Amino acid sequence: MVLTGGKSENWLGRLVSSSAGRDRGRSYLVFEVLSERLVRVVDGAVRGVDRPKDKNVKHLWFHTEAAVEVAEKLARGERVTNNEIRQALADLSKATLQVRPVSRSAGEQQQ
């Protein structure tokens, strides 16, 4: 199952890549939505669930793929471990080796 759409309620567990900053190119999962413009992302290693990174959605590439099991746990308010995040990112990376991001932010079209 793939979560898609431009609404922030669909962002939990979504695979994103940083497009700006020192972490440019790094892959993350959306861990928490703070607002329409700001999310918290994790990678389970450098940025674990105990230290999520706040990112402006303008500085992220949103991919169509999402870690569904992680997204469902987050939506239910259940605890997600760093190991689950790392495993989900590894699984998604294998599935999307040659896939380009959909858009800069989930609500706008890439030009």
C-alpha cells in the first residue's frame, strides 16, 4: 500500500529526502506533522525517534512510497523504535533505487 496525496494527514511514515541543508540527499521518514509547513523526520540512526529533526516541507522531496506499518503505528499513537525506522528505510531504499521524487512538497507540482 502506498500513501499519496498532498494533505498533511497523509505524511506520516512517508519517505522523504532532504533537498537543502547539511543533510541534503539524506533519506528520512516523516515522524510527526507539526503544521502544513513543518514536519519532524527521523532516520533511526543519526536522527532517532528520541531526537527527530524539524524540517520545512519546502526543503524536502516527498516520494510516493511510505512505510505503511510505521505510518499506521504513528497514527494510532503507538511507539516506534529506531530499529523499525532503519528497517523501513532499508526496505524502501531497495524498492526505490531508481525512482525520482514526486515533487518538492506534497502539494505542488514539479516544474
